[in-house]
Amino acid sequence: MIDQLDPALLARIQFAANITFHILFPSITIALGWILLFFKLRFNVTKDYKWMEAYFFWTKIFALCFAMGVVSGITMSFQFGTNWPGFMETVGNIAGPLLAYEVLTAFFLEATFLGIMLFGFSRVPGWMHNLATFLVAFGTTASAFWILVLNSWMHTPAGFEMRDGMAHATDWLQIIFNPSFPYRFTHMLIASGLTAAFLVAGLSAYRWLRNDRVPAVMAALKTGILTAAVLIPLQIFIGDLHGLNTLQHQPQKVAAMEGLWETQCGAPLVLFGLPNEETRQNDFAIEIPKLASLILTHEWDSELKGLNEFEGNHPPVAPVFWAFRIMVGTGLLMLAASWVGAFYLWKRKDIIKPLAYLLIPMAFSGWVATVAGWYVTEIGRQPWLVNGVLKTVDAISDVPAPIIGISLSMYLVIYAVLMTAFMTTLFYMARKAGQKKSEANTPSSGQTVAEAVS
């Protein structure tokens, strides 16, 4: 049965499974590092120990996510050689250095100073511990910078020329600051901020519902809610700019996102529909006239190109169409939850139980929105691996389908076990922290951060 499946499809599913699992953890650590720095600086200014208690607890979460991200990231690099040799053969002169820069300038920085964050609180001067926290946060952001440079270049390649079927760099500044990079990088940083903010708010709400309402928990809860309340409108604005950039460079992706088949002036916004690629229309569609043109071009009667303009050269429509709506829907729920939370914190200096119960599952809403957005981006690039340069089918290896299927099955089982363990550990750590008095978290002389919060 499995040997009848398309090896290219299996390889794509395998890479999608790997990157879906991997991106969950950097999407937390990129922003959580800066939240930790905020906790530490607030303690330095106020001398209120609740900020250090919050710092100690969330440093453990950060370390756990960092470890999971490293392990899951290693498996992806293997697949460039096993499943996608055509990628490195064609664009390795550009992809290779960018991946190397990420390791040399970011990963080593994070890995080195994370040890000081965890074990150096009482062993190094305060300024050094502050610096270590800053460098870890900076390292996570630098890592995202280089990865998103490569990913953005794959969507909007620039600064290169093809010689003998291979891409050669002609201008590294154009490669790094390619047309879609500023929007994609900013969009991802804010997405990470929202992911970390809702995780902080959600786990803190879990502790709040268990009557663990010590100052450290309330400080973290307020930080998570208010951070999300500030970031989500900004994300909507940046998302709009990113959409305009995508419309300019990848109009077929936008057409798939909108379920737009025919080129139209004053194109409608499809609220709901079932994209049908056989009939090339949306079944059971619910539309708002002209609204898609207004959103995408800021003009009521502007023209939007439909998928029929790109027949044979556009992505599969249904996955992009639905992933985009999941992303937007989750974002609107984030907006509502964070603003309601901010309102109650302003009026009552506390939250209410219904909101706390909502925040617990929403602790992982950032994951849903990030993964959905990533699917829009990556599936929306098909049939190209590097847009206009290398098609996906031309980069696949000749590994038989059964071999890919076996390794894919193993990956999925391992990821299911790891995810179960991760989620269980998060809530165990929250319960355990709530069982101790806040004074017990104060590190005595010679204690490390890890010892103080264990």
C-alpha cells in the first residue's frame, strides 16, 4: 500500500511533520528570553522579589523549550541530504552560509550563556547575570534572523545568478534583505511574542485557579495578558503589510488564501466555502462583496488576479485557504481574550474565573496561529521550493516510498510521545511551584537558579 504513494508527497509530509514539531519551541524561546530579561530588570529596579520568583520559574520553562528545539532541529538538517539533495545542489552556495551563520552567531551564544542563566545567579556578579540573560535573548532573536533570511529568500530570491544550474551569490546584502524578509521577520517576532505571552498567561491562570495567587504568579499573569494586548493589534497591522508584499511577489498564494478563482475587480471576501479544484469554484460560499479588494489593496474596485491566471502554477488551494482562516480566527480570539483580560486587570486588578478557564487552553493558541501561518507560507509557495528557481519535484531524492514511510511513522510516534511528556511536564511544574511558599524560592548562599526553584 505505502509503496504506491508518491515519494515526493511522503518526503514533503515528513519535512512538514519535522518542522511543525520544531517550530513550536523556538516560537516560545525567541520571545520568552526577552520576557525573562524584563523580569530580571524589574527586580533590579524595584528590588521586589516576586520578579525573581517569576524569573526562576520561567527560566526552567525556557531551558526545557530550548532543549526540545535543539533536538528537533537536528533531524531537519539530516533531511536536506536524505530527502532533498537537489536543494543543496542547486542553492547550497547560498543556503549553506546562511545556516552556518545561524550556528556561529546565534546558537553558540544561546548555549553558552544559558548555563550562566541557570547556574550562575549566586556565582557571578549581578551585571554578568543580567548580561547573560540579555545575550541568550539576543541569541534566540539572531537565530530567527538567519533562518528567516533563508526562508524569505526562498520566497523572494534576490542577489544571485544561476551558473551551470547552480545559484551563486552576487550581492549578500540583497540576499539577506530580500523583498519579503523585513515583513516575514517582524511578523514572526511578534508571533513569538504572542506565543510566549499566552503561554505565560495560561500557565499563570492555571496556578491562579489552584489558588496559587502569590505576587510572582500575579506579576507573570499581568505580564502575559498585557504583552498580548499590546502585540495583537500590532500583529494585525504587520500582517496587513505582509499580505500586501505577498500580493506583489506571490499573487497566486494570495489567490489561494482568498479562494479567488477568477480575476475580478472588486473581488469578494470569502468568509466560508469549500474550494473545489475540479470545478474551480467554491462550493457553499458565503461572501462579502468587494471586501477582499479593499483589504488587500485598500481600494474597493481594484483588480485581484484569480487562480485561473496561474493554472498549473499555483499551490493546492484548500490547505492554504483553511490554514489562513485558522490563523486569522485564532488571532481574533487572542485579541478578544487579551483585551478582556486587560480590562479586568485595569478595573479590578485581577481576572475572573471564566477568563482564567479560557486562558488555560489559550496557553497554546500561539502554536495554533504560528503553525497555521507557517502552512499558509510554505504550502502557498508550491509548486516551487525556491520561487521561480527550483521546483519541489526537481529537488527530491530517489529514496523509495516505503523507506520514507517507515521513518515518517517513527518520527510521528516519537513526536507524539515527546509532546505528551512536554505538556505533562509544564503543568507538573506549575503544580509543584504552587505547592511551595514563595519564601522557599529565595536562593540561599551558594544556590543556583535551578536549585532554588527545584
